[in-house]
Amino acid sequence: MKRSFRTTAVAAAMIALLAAAGCTQKNTGGAAGPSGAPAGAPGGKHQVAFVPKLQGIPYFEAMNTGGKAAEQSLSDVTWLYQGPTQADAAAQTQIVRSFIQRGVSTIVVAPNDPDSMAPVLREAQAKGIKVMTSDTDAPNSVRDVFVSQASTQKIGEALTDSLLSAMGGKGKYAIVSCGQTAENLNSWIKVQQAYTASKYPQAQIVDIVYAGEDQAKSTQMAADLMNAHPDLTGLVGECTSSAPGVAQAVKDANKIGKVFTVGLGTPQAMKPYLADGSSSGAILWDVEQLGYLTAWAGDQLANGKPLQPVNHVSDKLPSVSWDAATKTLLLGDPLVITKDNADKFNY
């Protein structure tokens, strides 16, 4: 009888130890915490996962650099970065779903198609994951924050003023945009249309075309526009692939000084075109700081910290404004990139 009692006691103790170990294992990594929200990365860090429109292009790689810098300076953040290899909404959705399954703390998306992304963000929120957009918005989604690079109005006006200044305030121009459903690009174009009509009555936008995120296609479309409109004197590249694309088309056609271009281009990609005059200027912002701000905001959400009307993010971002009504965190004003300041940026 004594031997049976001891055997039973040992077995009971082993079962208790195994149960305790099982409970401990369940609450590590990306598993759900006590509130049902993801517990984040091992060691108590918050996993902030950024899904760009397209991985591998200089613009989003610069955002990734900024996010990595935030990971180094913020003690409780793990920055994750993965996007589709083509600007494809379905592929982007699959990546977001993989981060949902992984149980990250915050998912940030620069959506190719805001309408198709909205249901997926709702899925993430239902799992207790904080959801954000950055660079381009999904305004009809459940996102908690949109990290905006600059105000829509100021970007649209800066593009228009830069081009029309080179064109002498008059003439015909066309726009080579990228994704046809991209919220940020379409909102800037609306500003350009209204601002051109009100401030430059002798100027006219004659066409808007869409090249995806394909620089070679942008060049071909710009060449086609110049052929279709022989009196065209201006081209806008609405994104970081079409900005160098339209400048290249003008260079190829030997129309430097006859057809002027501006665009939203990264400094190093635009540098040779700014130098030879095929581009009159590039409108942008500090892309690395946009990535830093994105990681910081994702961490604030994961920590449950409310954003203030003015936020001290870092020494380089001492006063970032927050609009609670639109849930928009604003990086700052757009920058004009010229041949004189392009080398201040390494992307």
C-alpha cells in the first residue's frame, strides 16, 4: 500500500509540473495575453509589422531604414518589414493575413487598394491587433492611425507650383500616375486639378494615365503623351517610379527645355535628371523619418498610449501634430528636392 501511494504521488506531481510548463509555453511569443491581445515578440517587445505597397524600391526601403532606426532607439519595439514584389493588392492582403496569424502587436499597411484592404484590417482588429496605415491611407477602414507624410493640399500645390513655375505659368501638361486605386496619389491629383484651375487659368491638364509602379512603363507612357499632344509642355510623375520615368522620356526625346517635368521622386533617383535639366524639381519629404514615425506610432498604440495634439517623437521630430478628428499623424511639410540639396539624402 505504501508503494502504491508513493507511485501515485509522484505521478500527480509530474502531471502538475507538465501542466505548469504547458501554461508557461502558451503565453510566450505571439500568443494571446490575458486580454486576448497579442503578447508581441519574445522578451516583451512589441512587433510592429509594416506592409508596403511594394518591397524593393528605394522609397519603401528608405522607410524600412527609418523603421530599423526606431527599433534601435526604442527599447520595446521589434520592426518587421515585408511587402509584395509587385504592386498587387491580393498579394499584399496575403502578407497582412500572415502577420495576423503570427499575432503581431501592430500591423501597418500602405495599401495598394484601400477598399480591398479594409476587411482584412477589420480581421486584424478582431484578433486584438492594432491597425494603422502609413504613406497612403484606407480612410474607410477601422485603422487607428494614418501616418501622413505631408498634407494632401500642400503636396498637390507644391507639385503644381513647381511645374507651372518652370512652364511660365501656362500651357498644357499631363500626369503619369501609378496605382489607379492608390488613395494618396488620387487625392493629390484632385488638388492639382482644382489648384491649376484656380491659380493658373492659362494652364490645362490634358490627360492622366496610370503606369503602376513600373518606371519603364512610365517612360513609355510619357513618350506616348508627348506624341499624342505635340503642344504639351509639362509632365508630372505622381510617384517615385514615374517621376524619373517622365524625366527619362523627355531626355530620350531631346526635349529638355521644351517639356518640363516634376515629380514625387527620391533624391538619388532624381539626381541625374535634376543635374541635366530633364527634371525641374522633385517634391518629397524625409522618407526615413516617415519610417521612424511609423514605428514610433505603432509602439504607442501597442502600449495604449494616447497621442497628443503635438508629440515629441525624437530630436529630429520634435513636434509632430496629431489630428484626432481624422486620426492623422502628420510628419510635416513637403520638401523641394533640387540638384543643390539632393546629396543631403542617401536614398
